[in-house]
Amino acid sequence: MGHSYRYTLGSQTYQFANLAELMAKATPHRSGDRLAGVIAHSAKERAVAQMTLADLPLKTFLNEALIPYEQDEVTRLILDDHDSKAFSHISHLTVGDFRNWLLSDYVTPEILATVKMGITPEMAAAVSKIMRNQDLILVAKKCHVTSAFRNTIGLPGHLSTRLQPNHPTDDVNGIAASMLDGLLYGNGDAVIGINPATDNVAQAIKLMTLMDEVIQKYQIPTQSCVLTHVTNTIECIEAGAPVDLVFQSIGGTEATNSSFGFNLNTLAEAQQAALSLNRGSVGQNVMYFETGQGSSLSANAHHGLDQQTCEARAYAVARKFKPLLVNTVVGFIGPEYLFDGKEITRAGLEDHFCGKLLGLPMGCDVCYTNHAEADQNDMDNLLTLLGVAGCSFVMGIPGSDDIMLNYQTTSFHDALYVRRVLGSRPSPEFEQWLMHMNIMQNTILSTDLPSAFAKPLRALQGGC
């Protein structure tokens, strides 16, 4: 059993019933925690909770599970896979000391790589709660995480994009047009990934085949993914479909993942099935995960934890399966969980920081829904901050408007903006292909339609 935590400020003593309450009340304000009833009652109480948390030894998180070990397979994963040797470098620190250690010039990318398996998600979440936005950016920038399949994602100085050619009826011509549009903007090196409007095995195979034909015809050094349920992808593999990546939305509690219809054994089965295809050319990271603050609360599976801590726990699930890509869909669930641009921005920086600190190839879907108190200027701000922080990848959607999922995200030209402002480049293999195809030369996009695409387009026009 956990114990309570106290902090005396002047003549007033504040008490937090357990570690979960302390973590929740130390969390910067957001609407989801207010909805869950776990938020601090005042800014003063939040500050006291943060001071209390700062004094907490990191070892506490190994001795006091936020969700009981016997009740939750994510807790068991976190504790069973913890690397005590890696933790020994920081085991003497409090949460506040850990923050100072992370920000120090002494801590290099190499040191962070050494300790990452000794950091639990709860430790990462705890230290993020006492960090300013600039702290989250600075430390994330020092976390170098790479992954590979047909190209290399996450190298310093590179920013990749997911080309997301969704269509409200899965029309192959509409999808193909969006794919071409994105490729001509230099998008698609992270993945060409489709959210199917009709989610079944037959439709998934149809879309996988379409993307594979394009990738093979033009010899594009990238990977495809249909964002269908993991069990559907297993069936696709059994049917002989050209599966590159296995996708699944994941959460930070066993109950959340059960509501999504899978468990850790399901993911392990899917990973092995994808690895057996041996389709990667420069690496074999075959998993793609999406997350988002509020998913456990929306499934009534949060166990009284704040939503950011639940989110960080999802990264333990992702880390187990050595993914090619992980991204938080930060503003997608809606204003009930992240109310406005300020809350979305903070959550995006937290998620990116925690993911990178834990060793994940972390990207972000910089997005919002139309009923949130946010607009594209807020997304521009978050996109720029994430670019500075070394985000592995972002989304690329025609016009930044996903007409199938009905939310606002980043466009093809938004990725170009960040690359130009920060001097970032696509993945090395993909950049070479862009130059070979005369789509890009010396980071500048061509104004002419590449000959390889011109001929099929003329044929298409001739048939209209």
C-alpha cells in the first residue's frame, strides 16, 4: 500500500492521499483532469504538489505502483522490464535532482541512451510536471532515437513526415491523387499511412496493395501502413498481403487496451508475423503505434490517474516492441480532454519529451478538432516548437484538413516550412530518391512535374 505525502507551507499543511493524487495535482492544468476530478483545486495547491513531487526520490516509483502489479499487465511490464543497472546512474536522485541532471551540460545524448531503460514512464511523467516548456524542448533535443525499415527515421537534423492520403469513401483515385500531391511536396518518408473509411480485412488488403504498387513501381524508399486493428493486420499477413508496418492505438493501462480489443500477447504475435515477412531493407522496426492524452479517461480505464501519466505509461507498451514510429495524436480526442491551444501545446511537448526520454522514435500529430478553442496559428506554434525539440516526424495532409476523420492537422507545406526554417531534411534515403526523381534539388522543390509522373498523368487525362 502507498502512503500519504505532506508539505507544510507557512501555517498550512497540504496532504496528498497517495502517489497518484500527488502526481495528478502536480500536473499543469488541463480539462481532462478536471473532468476526471483529479485536478488541483488551486494554482497554490498545484505549486505545493510540484514542490512535494520534486523532493520525492526516484526509487519511490519502483516501490509504489500507481496501479497494483497484480491488476495490470502494463504495470507488470514496466516493473519486470526495468533495467536496474541503467537506473544505477540516477538512482540517488530525487525528481527535482533528476530535472537538474537532465538539463545539465554534463548529460549528453550518449548518457541519455545509457540510462533510458532505467527510466520508468512514471519517472518521466513526474519530472515533466516540474519542467517548463523550454526544459521539455531542451532535453528532448538531446535524446537521439533512430529507427529503420526502408529508410532511417530520427537522425539529428532530419524531420520526417507521414503522408496521410485519407479519403471519406476510400476511393483509390482520390487516395492516389493525395499520394502524388504529398510526394511532390517531399512528404512521405516516415510512412504512407491510410486510415480506412471501411475497416475490414478485405478493404485493408486493397489499400495495402495500392500503396505497395506505387512504392514498388517508383522504388520509393519508404513504408506503407493501413491503420486497421492489429488483429485485422494479422489476418492480412496470413492472407499474403504486402504488410510493411503493423499499426495499433495503445493506452497506458490494461483496461484501456482491453477496450481497444488487444493485449500484449496480441502485439507480440503481430510483431513476429510482420518480422517473418522480412520486407525491410535497412532495418526491421515493424510496429507503428498512436497514443493520446485522454484515451484512458475516455475508456473509463484510468484508475484515478491523471491523463498525462496514463499517456506516459503507454510508452512502456510501445518500447517493448521496438517500433519504427510512435506518435501522440495530441488534440484529436477533443476539448473535453485538452481544451484550448495552450493545453494542446503543453501536452504535445510533454508527450514528445517523455517518449524521447524513454527511447522512442517519437512524432506528433499536431492537431485539433473544430470544437476546440484552438486554430491553425496554435498548431503553427506547436509545430515550430516540436521542430526545435527534434521531433522525429509529423503528419502531412492535403490542405491540413482530414476530410475522412474530420479534424485539422498539418499540411504538406507545413512540413516544408519547418524544414526551411530549421534547416531540417527528410530521411537520407528518401532525400536521395527525391533528388533522383527531380522532385527536389539541394533542398529546393522543383517547379516542373517529374517525367516519371508526367506520363501516367497524361494517360489518365487522355482516358477522361
